[in-house]
Amino acid sequence: MVCVLAIALGITYLVLHKSNSGNNNSEEKDVPLAISSKTSAFNRSFAIVLNNYYGLSDGFAASDSSQISAAAEKLHTSIDSIRFDQFKADTAIVQTAVSLAQSMQGEIKGLLKENTMEQKKREFNMITDELYSLIRTVRYDGSTVYHMRCPNAFVDSSEAYWLSPANKIQNPYSGKNHTSGNDNLQVQGEVIDSLHFTAPAGE
């Protein structure tokens, strides 16, 4: 009886151990990938957002209030049309991307309500920060985006940032009627980062 009992216990242990090992392997396989695949539809919708942002930056560089308002409206609309349904990633990453896009729209509404160019530029700086974070979150691979810094963008000499499609300084914080008192502000600035995420093979 003792021998039979020992054999039975041994078989039970082996069965349970095998079952647990199978469950562990299953759990490991179910861990989702951190990032993502994006369709051409997503990239096209995101490219429109970038182009409208660049138009907004150009409006600031020209100190053209009408151009700024028109570009801001276009940017707001294009953000609403980003094809997040074509962006495949962990739920947390998708939620972060959507949240950043919504925050940008809130800042654009704030920009449109501001009366002074100084305050509009401060809103533009916040829009830039959120768009930069969004590009990094979705790992946009449609084009290279340069992250620029202006060392003294505002009347208090604080710094600000903008994004550009080219490695060329065209400072949107200077404009024709800049208030920093620095006549050389148009050519001031530096590239602090460039973003271009390589698309995975097969995309």
C-alpha cells in the first residue's frame, strides 16, 4: 500500500508540474508587444497634422495673425482626423497618444482666444511640446522632424521650442514684431534633436 501511495503521489506531482509549466509558457506568449504597427492611412493623416503645424509656425515667423488663426483651425481639424484606428499598439500607448492629441486641441483653442502675440506664442510652445511627445509616442516614421530651441523667446527671456521639417533655423518666436529686444533673434536657435523612426520591415 505504501508503494502504491508513493507512486500515485509521484504521478500527481508530475501532472501538476507539467500543467503549471504549460500555463507559464502561455502567459509569456500573451505578453503584448510594446509598439506597434501603423498603416499608410495613419501616416498620411499624421503627415497632414505636421504640415498644418508647420503652417502655424510659418504664421508666427511672419507675425501674421490671420495666417496664424487659419493654420490653427486647420491643425485642430486635422488632429481630430488622425487615424488612431490604424495605429496598433499596447492600450496604454494608444491612450497616451489620444490624450496628447486632445491636449493639443485644447491648447489650440486657447491660442485662438488669446489677444496678444506673446500669449499666442506661449500657447504655440505648449502645442509644440505635446506634438513632440506625440511623435515619439507613435514613433512616426513618415519623415524626419527637427526639434529646435529658441534661447530667449519671450519678454522674460525664457526659452521655447518649435518643430521643423528641415535643418534650417526659421524662428517662429521672432516674427517681424518680436518683443525680446534682440535684433538677431530671427537667426538664433539650435537643433536639439531629430526624430525619424525607421519603419519595421514589411510595413
